[in-house]
Amino acid sequence: MRRAAVVTLVVLAAVSAHAQSPRRALAAGTGEYLLADYRAAWPLLSLGLDPKTGSIDQSWQQGVERLADVLLVLRQDSLAAAWLRWAMRLAPDFYVDADVMPPAVVRAAAAARSFVEATPRDRFVAQVDFTWPAGFSAGAPGTIRLEPASVPITARIGADQFVRAGESRQLPPGSYDIVVSAPGYLPTRMTVEALPAVTTRVRVSLLPETAAVLSVAARPWGTLFVDQERIGFTDIAGHRIAPGRHVVRLQRDQRRFRDTVLVVADREQVRLRWVDRHDATGDAQVDSALEMLDAGDVERAAELLGRLLAARAEAGGAARAAALAHLAGAIWSLGARDSATHLLRAVVQCDPFYAPPSDLFNPELRAAYLRVRRETTAIRIRAPADTLLNPARDTLPIEIAVGRPGMVRLSLRLVQPRPRDSLVATLLVDSIATARVPAALSQGGAWPTGEYAIIGEVAPSEPGSSDLLQLRVERLPVDTIPQKALRPAIFRPETLSGGPTRRTILEGLGLGVLALAVPVALNDRSLSGHSVPPAAWAIAGSVSVTSIALRRSSTPLPENVTYNEVARIQWQTENRVIAARNTAILRAAPFRLRATREP
């Protein structure tokens, strides 16, 4: 009994040591990497990446990043690409940390991501696992082995390599397209990476040529199982199943699921629909395509939706963003993840404010959308379309949405009468934020009536990193205090008039005589018949009377002059006070602000 216990302990210790040695190698490789001994680091890092000896955690991901960096430094670019593709195919959520790794590694990772997303693999028909070597050496080939199956299968590897079930091929490290086929069965295609000294074992379970096609549309999304085998998150499009009886389950959580029993005929197109809510954009044609998606007719709906969006490329806003998001989900369910990623990027560029409903994107698609959003330079700003602002207490809320996080500068531009800019806000925006622009100018008072524009720019400046919002300020009618009018009745006479003096009378009569002498001298008696014309008497009398009246004596009244001056000053002072109060009323009066999207 004691001997058996000792043997058991020895076996357990051996198993534990084998499981931990790759992680120890990973730690040792990390040490060599930090010491810049790259030739010693790369075999240790490679040994430490065996996926069977531990979870794919942060240390594993850092090991892949460091191995790629080492290989790029050693000018092994193709080998670095193979390792990055392998890691991303094995762990779809693996992304190189752009803040830590050198730009060359980030670029290589982006190229590897594009390659992997452009070469999808049907993981329900084919499974791949790996046998790790005891050690790595430079120049070692990789091995691809086709595991036996229940039917006689053959595989074409690349353009000219063929293997039968149970056979292996040693190949230079890199990516290889594999097509597995058998008589009477549907072929399956996949892309795998051959790693140096690693055996890649490919297992397939081919479906008969009479296989049916299953498509499932669900809203909210769920996890699909067929005969207790997990297929993946919905929506599912073009999943092939063998003819016969199947139990299909849509599970939304541990306690909520729906089961359906299907009896599938040869080559039957089966569409299942569990849609609790429909989306609508207000466009009849687009909404018709969305209904086709909800009905599970993914291929036709995606084609129609793509044509409609291409024909209306100039349109924008939330409706187009929603249509693009549905199309991205459809393309994703068809397995074209590279194309779906481009559509997700178009969603962000079209409207950064768009937030996909929680029941639309499954966890994989939502994670891809969030990643694409943080990689896409885009900004939109918006304000209330029509609002009243009080300069004394209100601010204008400017909503800002960005794709890639960054520092956003908001500038207020007076368009008329003379263009000029002034910085009104600077803030760091991670996704969506609100900046509040004061309704009063820095020198006090409301914005003057006119045309304005608010410009939002996210640094660093790149194409698509700015947006402009036009504003129009309109002054509202407001009750002001009328100014007081000058009333002549309040003023007193400033002089006292007296009667004419003797001298004034004599001078007036003298002027009258002179006025009479002129027409008498010019008169022709033979023509007029009078020695003195009658009109001459009237002229002379008028001159005398007017002269006497205008030259009447007047006496100044100083007390009345002083009284009138005080009254005039008081009137001017009261009107100045009223003018100041009216200015304050106008400054504090609400004004209407209208916003538009186009400058």
C-alpha cells in the first residue's frame, strides 16, 4: 500500500513538473528578453506558449508579443507573422498592447489580424490542436497531421501537398490553406499555421452532400445548441446540419431557454426566428430588408441592404448608422469577419453617437465594435436644435462623441460680421461627453445677434478629426423702460419784455420813411396815376411796425435761468439712468439659439 502511494506521488509530481515547465520557460524567456538576449529568448518564449499547459492569460499574451518582437528584431518577419496569426486564431480576443510594444509589432499584429479575419474557419466541422516539442531550434519545420475520421478523407495542403487520414507533412513555418474532402461529403476549408517543431493535428467531421442549411435569427441574442453541441452566439447563418431529427435550443441565460425539435430533409433550408422586437429606420426599403434579416433570410437581406446603402452613400445620421450596424451583424453571422469589421468602422464614422441596442450585438460582435470604435478617428458634436438661454444662469450643452479617445478642443467662431475664433472648452473625451458653453460672453452680456459656428477638433489632427456646428442667435422682444420726454411747460421765462422806447419809435418811423421814399422815387405818375403808390404806404407801415416790435426792450431773469438749467440737467440724468437699466435688461434677457448640422 505504501509502495502504491509512493508511485502515485511520483506520477503526480512528474505530471505537475511537465505542466509547469513551459510556464517556467516563459518566465525564463521573459528574463532573457528583458536583458535583450534575443537569440536565447526566442526558443524559451516559444516553449512557454504551449496552450495545453495553462490558460490563455495575460502572461501568455505578453509572451506572444515578446516573441513577435524578438523575431522581428532577428529579421524573421514571416515567422513572427505565423506566430501572431496562430495566436489570434487560437484566442480571438488577443490584441497587441499598442502602448507597450514597438510600432513594428503593432503593425505586424494588425496585418495578422486582417489575415485571420479574411480566412474564416468552420470550427464546428474542423478542430485543431497542437503537440508541443520538448525544445525549439532554428530552422525546424512544422508538421501538419490529418487525423483519421469515420470516412476515408484526404486533404490538400497549399497548392500541391496531399495527405490521407493518419498521414503527416513537414512544411516550412507559415500559413497553409487546407481543403478536406471525401466522396459523398461536403468539403471543408480552413487555414492553419505550421509552427517550427510543433505538430498541428487537424480533425474533421464532414457532412454529407445532402446536408441541410440552418439559419437562426434571435432578438435578444442567445447561445445556440444543436443536439447539446454549442454552435455559438446568434445570429447564425448558413450552418450545415445532417438530415434527420435534431433538438435546437436557444439559451439566453441559465434559466431562460427555448427548445425546438426539427426533422430536417435533404438539402432543406431551415430558418428559425426568435425575434421579440423589430428595429425600424423610417425608410420603407431599408425596413423591408431588416424584416428579411429578422426572418433569417440573411444572404438576400444582406445583399439588398448593401445595395440600398451604396445607392444612398451621401445620407448620414443615426438611421444610416443603424442600417450599417444590422448589415455588419449579418455579414458577421456569415463568417466574413473582415468585411464586418469594415462595416463597424463605417458605423463609427457615420455617427459616433450611435449605440447599438443591447439585444442586437452578441458579446463577440459587441467586443469587435468597441475595439473598432477605439481605433477609428471620428468626432461629432451636437446641440439643442432650438433653445432659449438666459445669459445670467444658463449654459449651452454641447454633446461630443468620438471614436478614438482624445483631447477635444471646442472653438466658438463668429461668422458675421467679421470672422474670428475663441477657445471655449478643452476636455478629454473617452467616448461621449458634454461640454457647457456659457451663454454670457467673457465681458458680460448675451451673445450678440448673428451667425456663429462651434468647431470641435480632436487631437492629433487626422482626417475625420473635426466637426462643425452652425448656430444662429436671435434676439427676443423684451420690455424696456421708455425714456422721459422733455416738456416745455416746466421751463420758466428767462427774460421780462418791456414797452418800446421813444428812440425805438423814432427809428422805426425813420425806417418806414426810407421804405416809402424808394417806391416814390421810382414811381412814374403818368403810368400809375398817383404821386405815391398805395402799396408803398403798406410797405412803409409794415417796416415801421416790425422794427418797433422786434426792438422792444427785455430784462434778463437770472433766477429763472438757473431754475431751467437745473431742470434740464435732472431730465438728462433720469434718461441716462433709464438707458443704463435698459442695457442691463437687454444683457440679461433670454435669447433664442438655433443649431443646424451644415455650416
